[in-house]
Amino acid sequence: MKSTHAKLATLAAGAVVIVMLAAAVAFNMFIGWKVQSDAVNDIEYLLSLNDDAVNTGRTPNYFLVDSAYRVESLEPQWKTGKEAALAAWFSEHPETGVVKRITLGDWTCYAAIAPVSDYESSGSYGYGGDYDYEPEGRWGWHEYDALENGYYIAYVDTASEQALVGSVNLAFAIIGLLGAAGAAFAGYVAGRRIEEANEAQKRFYENMSHDLKTPLAAIRGYAEGANRGVIDSDEAARAIVRETDRMTETINEILGLSRLESGSVQPAKEPVVIADFVQDCLMPLEGAVRTKGLEVQLELASGEVMTDVGLFDHALSNVLSNAVRHAQSRIKVTYDGARLAVFNDGGAPLEEQLPHLFDRFHAGEGGSTGIGLAIAKEVATLHGWDISARAIDDGLEIAFVF
């Protein structure tokens, strides 16, 4: 079974090829019709074969042949190989007054033949003068009757149009190949992104199911224990409320991340004093800090940042709570006017784990999962900021760069 990226690459390249083939066919059909239409009109106009014919601006080539379709002994400018071959062709196909498409070897033209008698009532052949014999035998051995019973042949050489069509078809082929290659590459890239998105979505639901399954199992266990009288009902109730709150927080985080990723959230920015803002975000974590006996170090320069207060509070609180949760003895928050960094001494992650810290439900060395840092990254991106993680000595630093 073909992968998505292979299917999209094939479909995209095929679509370009079909479009270019259709364009080439349409172009060739139009040019063929136009050349034929103009040639027929011009020849019919010149030879007066059709009263409705309109000259398109091009005068066809024309010449005289005698009654035996011979050209060689007439005016020198008529003595060409093409015209002799055309006269020979008409000697075998003597139908007059009809424009035909004629191919002689690699040469193609539109041509028609008409009797001289249709145009000459006295001794003039349309090119001036009469047909009296001149010194040195200008008309050679031809007699009057041979010329009077001769023919006009008019033709339009389509060599230039054929060359144009060939050039354009070559251009269509080159553009088609380049376009197909470009479309195949674009289809491949798009397919890979779809596959990655599908894989990420699969991991997301697997991780979400795992994170919701734990509190659900706890709730069920406490409820069954209370029902059987094994666990005190008050203790079970407190545990059920605690686990329910945990589930609610997880679901709200998921919904918040989905809204951020969908692009439906637009930040309402206002100036925020970073030093005050950091302390406000630390306040709800004071109980956890005291419980763990952590030392909190603040090195905050003066300065403001334009931000959506609610979104930034959510993002920074997630980063701070992550630091408190993993810290062994201390956390440190620094701001130098352009960069807000949060450090904890909970141990430096492996180098290969750093790029994945902001992934949804990333499982660290301790197996803990979540989307708090993923939300922090989305908020930073929404504001046009950068967010990064790096290992420092015995811990991890996560920094917003404004």
C-alpha cells in the first residue's frame, strides 16, 4: 500500500502532466485551425474562389504554369524546386478552385489552382504587359495557346507556423517536466506533513488516554472502596474530588492548546512589568515551594513587555510549576530586559530530550507527561517570541526571548 507522501507526489505530478498535455493539445488544435482558416481565406481571396473570403493581411505566393503544368521555362523567379514540385502535384490532382493541404516530403503548404482563362480576357496575365514575343525568346518555345490555357497556382507556406508550433511544444514539454517535478516534490512534502500530523494525533490520543485513565482508575478504586466499607467515605470523597480536579485541569489544558493551535485566539496585548508579573505567578506556587523546602532566587531587571496577560500568565505559570515540580533544592528566575529564564536544579535532561520538551505529552526521564510546556511554546509563538530549553550544570533552564 502506497504511503500518503507517495500518493500525493504521484497525484500532483500527474495533475501537472495532464494540465500541460491538455494545454498543448488545445494550443495545437487552435494553431492548426487558425493557420488553415487564414490560409484558405487568403488563397480564396487572391484567386476570387469565394465571394465571402476576407484577406487576413498576408499575400500568398502565386505563379503561372502552362497547360502541361510546366514551370521551368517561365519567369526566373518561378523556377524553384518547391513550385515545380507543387505544379507536378497538381498535374496529378487537377481539381481546380479548391484549397488543399499538401505535404511534399518535409514541406507542407495550403494551395489551390485556377485556370488563367477565368481571369484573362485579353493579352495580359496580371503582371503587366502583353504576351507578344520578345527578343531572345523570353517565352521560349511556348505558344499563345499554351499560356492562355495555363493555370494560376497560389500557395501559403506554413513552415514558419510549423517551426513555432514545434518550439511551443518543446516549451510545453520542458515546463511540464519541471512542473511535474516541482509538484511531485510539493506533494511529497505535503504528504510527509500529513503523515507526521496523523502520527502526532495518534500519539496525542494515546497519551491523553493514558493521562485520563490514571485519575479515572483512582476515582473508581476509591468509590468501590467506600462502597464496600474498606475506605472511609470522607477520605474517598476527598480523593475523588482531587482526582476529578486533576482530570478537569488536564481537559482544560487540552482544550486551551487546541484553541491556540487552531489560530482562533488573538492576543490582546498590554504593557506588563515583568518583575511584578513573575511574583504574581509565583504566589499560587508558594505552598508547593514551602512543602519541598525550595530556595527561590529572583534576579529581575526593570522593564515591560507587551503581552496578553491571561495567555502569558498561563504560559509562565506552566513553566514555573514545571520548575517547582522537578527542583531538588532551588529555582532561579532571571530577567535582563530581553530574556526571561526559569532554572531548576532537578537534574539536566539528556541532550536528545531537549528538542522534545515542548512536545505534547512528552515523557521525561521520570515518566511524567503533560502539555504545560507545549502551551508555553504556543503562547510564545503567538506573541512572536522564542522559547528555548538548555541543560545547565545540574539542572534545566527554560527561557522566553522577547
